[in-house]
Amino acid sequence: MTSTISHWINNKGYPGTSSATAPVTNPATGKVTGEVALANVEDARAVIDAAAAAFPAWRDTSLAKRVQILFAFRELLNARKGELAEIVTSEHGKVVSDALGEVSRGLEVVEFACGIPHLLKGGFTENASSKVDVFSIRQPLGPIGIISPFNFPAMVPMWFFPVAIAAGNTVVLKPSEKDPSAAIWMAELWAEAGLPAGVFNVLQGDKVAVDELLENKSVKSISFVGSTPIAQYVYSTGTANGKRVQALGGAKNHAIVLPDADLDLAADAMVNAGFGSAGERCMAISACVAVGDIADELVAKIAERAKTIVTGDGTRNSDMGPLVTQAHRDKVASYVDAGEADNATLVLDGRTVSPDGEDGGFWLGPTLIDNVTTDMSVYTDEIFGPVLAVLRVDTYDEALELINANPYGNGTAIFTNDGGAARRFQNEVEVGMIGINVPIPVPMAYYSFGGWKNSLFGDTHAHGMEGVHFFTRGKAVTSRWLDPSHGGLNLGFPQNA
């Protein structure tokens, strides 16, 4: 018997009217562990309507009360984050320690949002004109939609909903149907923290649910993370329906290793950033660009380390877990096939891995491919798996040109002991997030997360002050209290004096 993972409305589960479901599997075993409800249009509208009905009261709730609830959520999440990490592992497959890191990074955004009274402060100018005051305020949008990906079922929603809720909005979260249980766990935690009914809602489903979020007039904004083709669709459809949209797309993250770099440090970083979470990270390093004559030594060091990685069940003493589904595992393996057919050098072949886990798991071990060129699919496509491609160039300028020519611009890194080279790189590279001797440059919550080029559609990144501004609208108020000296008719355009 498997459980049914339902929607969440008004602080309780909602089964919906649709009989359609999709299987949820444990990637380490291949076994179906649950069935997730797939919303029809009626179900989607019911969830959105709950958020719309709750908005006026939540908007008018004092900042002091909102922050009290946010702090309560923070304390509960911090005390029980291990529970959430285990749920993530059971449906995504990443090892528990990695899942705990995901939750902890999401918790940082909750903590950032606890400071919302300071972040929402407006400005005030007394006597801007004679006995006229001018001030600015920021107000919430209304019900907002979040469409989150499978690879971070806890952290990515937390990039958005803590700030949105703190600012006075209500939320409809549409998680991935591959790992939907984390969203329900967080919804239950919000209810326990005292969040009023209807402020945080979960809509399970597929394209039907997504399209209703994009088209429904009650939804005022959309926050999306996923592949570039879907991000383009979400952005164009959402904006065509009058919504604010921040749509974070795909990535092909490069790391440049200069000849003066500490190659042991660089090799460690390539392994950690390339194979952590089985490469299913939008900030994973998937292209290592070796500059000059260091490539042979660097590749050897990477291979030496990658061979020690234990691939297996995330609940055991493993370093790297399975991929999320069998279909995705096979798609990633097909890129290894293609790289081999294109005469790249297969240094380490993850297709032959012997995992510490059941035979039915979706296993693919760390894969290292050398002598990759920019016309190979193993380079051009976002693989989203444990495949690290090594490209060889002669100079820094060639490496920079290679990165800037790539259509993606999410994250990048440079490894060097030359401060001048690092400073030049951070200035010249056309990428949104940059690491200097840091392989996964995910910003802190009080900065903003987001890329350039085909890695972002819209002009607003996630969390930080950009998130605060995305989830609020500005008003400028010009105020003058009754003064007989300003009476009489004057049809001219107002002038300050």
C-alpha cells in the first residue's frame, strides 16, 4: 500500500476532485513509495481561491505579528530540520548530509525574512513643498505562485516564500511531482507556527496546475526555477497574463583553472562541485577549463579523487546518491555514450559503477570526460548529472571567451593565486554568480541568487533585497492637511514652492 500525497488548503490536506495521480519513487530502491495527486483546473482554482481569500486579512496583519509567526517557524524548522532532510533523501535520493545542507541554506532565508520590518521601511520628506509632506511605502502584491524543481524541494521554495509571507503576501507552492512531500511537511510546520489558514497553500500537479497559476488573474507573481525551455515558457505566459515573473533557467557552469592555481585545491573543488548531489544542482560545475600545460596533472588528480567516491543509498555512509528517476539516469548516461562516440577521452565511466544500494536504484557513478570540445553535446547541453567535462585551452583569454560565448550565465569559478587575474575575471565574465577559489558560489540570503543570459528570464533575482522588492509594490504619497491659504482654483500643473 502506498500513501497519497494531496494538496494543502487552509491549513489542512485537500484531496481534490481529480482522480489522476503520479507515482513517487525512492531513487535508491526504484520502489514506488506514494502517489501524488495531479490537480485538474477545478483543484488548482480551489487552492488559488484559498490564497486569495486569505490575502486581505494577512496583508493587514501587523508586521510585529507576522514576524512573531516567522520566528516561530524558524525555531520549529531549526529544531526539526533533520526530519525534512530525511524526507528529501527518500524522494530525491541525495545523501542525508547533503539534504541537511539544503535545508540549512533555506533556513538562512527564513532568518533574513525575520528582519522584514527593517527591510520594508519607506522614506519620509517633511515640507517637500510648502506644508506638503512626501513619503514612500511598500505593500504586498497579493497571492503569489512558486513553481519549484525536483533538485531542491526544500531550499528553492524557501528562496521565495519566507520573504513573500513576511511582506504580507499569500502563497501557492507547486512543487515537483517527483518529490512533493517536503512541501506538505513545510505546510504543516507553518500551521504549527501559527500561520493563519490560507496564507501558505500547496498545489500538487503537472502542466495543468502550472498553466492555471500562469493564467489565473488572482495570482499576481510567479517565481520559477527549472530548465531554460520551461523558464522561457513560464516567463512569456506569465507576463502575457500581466504577472511579475522571475524565471530562473538552466546552467552550464564553468570553472577556469589557471596554471598558478593550487591543483590539489582545484581538484578537490571539481569533484565536490561536479559530483555533489549527483550533479543535480543548477550550480554544479560541469565544465572544467584547464589553462596552459596543467591539464594532464589536473585531470589525474580529479580522477584519483573521484575514484574514491562511494555511490549508494543516501541513508547509508555514501558520498553520492542515485539520480532522481530511471528516465533521467538513462538520459544522463546517453550523454556519456555521445561523448565517447565523439572521441572525447573517457577517463572515468560512471555507467559501470557498483553502488552501495539495491539493484533497482537509479545509479550512475562519477564520470570524467577529457579532451571535450565546444561542439560536443556533452558540452553544449545541460546534462544535470555526475558528468564533468574537461576542456583544454592555452590562455586565460581563450577561457574567458569560451565562457562568455556560452548561452548560459548562471555560475562560474576561477582557481588562481593571482589576485589581478581574479579581479579581472570577476569584472569581465558575463555570469551572475562568481566564485574565486570557491566552486559553488551560492550567495548568502542577504544577497541575491540568479544568473545572466539564458539562466534568467525577468530582471529580478531570488531573495535578498531583490526578493523584497519583487514581492512588494511601491507607493509614493503626497500629503497636505487642510490649509486655507492653499484654497482657490488653479488648473495649472502643480509646482513646488
